[in-house]
Amino acid sequence: MIELVDSHSHIDVDEFEPDRADVVARARAAGVLQQVVPAIDAAGWPRLARVCREYPGLHPAYGLHPMYLASHRDSHLDALRERVAGERPCAIGECGLDFFVEGLDPQRQQAIFDAQLRLARDMDLPVIVHARRAVDAVIASIRRVGGLRGVVHSFSGSLQQAKTLWREGFLIGLGGPVTYERATRLRGLVARMPIEFLLLETDSPDQPDCARRGARNEPARLVRVLETIAGLRGQTPGAVAAATTRNARSLFGLPPAPLPAASGGA
């Protein structure tokens, strides 16, 4: 059986509240035995922690997402440090910069992002980075803070930007967008890139693959991402699954996957 890690799943959010147990069961049946679940704001941390305790194979990361800038307070950075010190999650995140959405103060974003990068460095944890129309700025931040490792999820930059990130100790995460034929630059990148820098993700419930356009995404759909990337690379799905699962477990320090028969929820 192929074993996969969904390196970016928001399975804790409201969209999965009615049927989360079924979503997790479908993922596990598809071979997605582990999920990294990044936070978006401080208010959601307690539920994220509860969901990850309830379902074997779910691993929390805590952070402050740039798209939710309006809900972040300076005190949340102190609370983040306390939570991370007490719980030791698999990563800091989701954090980063978003220069696409209007009305998000770039300077405020930068300050909160840099604080989280410093925390990740101080705690020796990987960081899960959001970079929308902001890859160069993210790279500059990573270099400025130094001593970091992590992943830029839903990567949409150039080959040169990807190479720079790899040199800085970062992997790139790819999901649903790579399944769209019009994503020629992204598909060309994944076809030729060294596989040791690749993670697979769904970003559930967002960014569905081309066969689920407009529908809620879920971790079981990671198989479609896997199959697309394997086809683009001329490799078997099993080979790509083994390599990317190894990458995810190494980066995030994940334990062995729980047995497929294990389940959580009511």
C-alpha cells in the first residue's frame, strides 16, 4: 500500500466539522496516513490541538496566517511562543506574506512573519510558509533571519526562486494547481526538479484538483496530485510517494504512521 503524507491540510476548520471522521477515514483508505495541520489564527489553536489529538496521524503546527492579519495581536506572538514551548508541535505555521489580497498591511505582515521565523529558529522547528506574490520578499526574510528550514507551500514561483529556496534549506509544496494543464510553468518545474525538495499537499478544503474544480478539497485527493506529478516526471506513483513521504517525515520529524486500521472520532 502506498503511504502518503499530506503536508498541508486544514482539516480542523469549520468546513470539515459535519463529517471530519469520514474525511479522515477516506484519506486513510487512500493511503494518506499522516497530515500536517497548520494553524491560521490564535483563536483556532485549541480546536486544532483537539482535532489532532482525536485522530491518529494528524500533526499540529501553530502560527499566524497573513490573510487573517486583522485578527492577530502582538500578544498572540507571546502566546505562540508559550504554546510551542509547552507542546512542541511539528512546525511553526502557517505564516508568511500575501501581497495579492488587498488591504493587508505589508509592514504589519512583515513584522509578524519575521517574529515567527525567529521563533522557529530559536525553537529549532521547521516553518510552513505562505508566499503569494511575495516569494522574493519571503526569501529575503529567510536569509535575514537565518538558521531556518521548512517549506514554501503551494509554490507558484520560478525555477530560479525554487533553487534559491533549496539552497536556504527549504522544500516546496505542490498540490491541486499542478493538475491543471494551463499551469505550464509549475508542471515544467515539477517535471525536472530534484525530488528531495518536493512535498505533496492538498491545502484542504481549498485548491481542489482539476477533477474537483469548485468543490471542497479533502486529503484523500492527494492521490490525484501524486498521479499527476508521477506522470509529469515519468516515474511510478510508488516511487514519488516513497520519496515525498520520506521528505515530509524528515522535515517535520514525524513518527511512523499509525496502522491503517486506527481511526478517531465518533
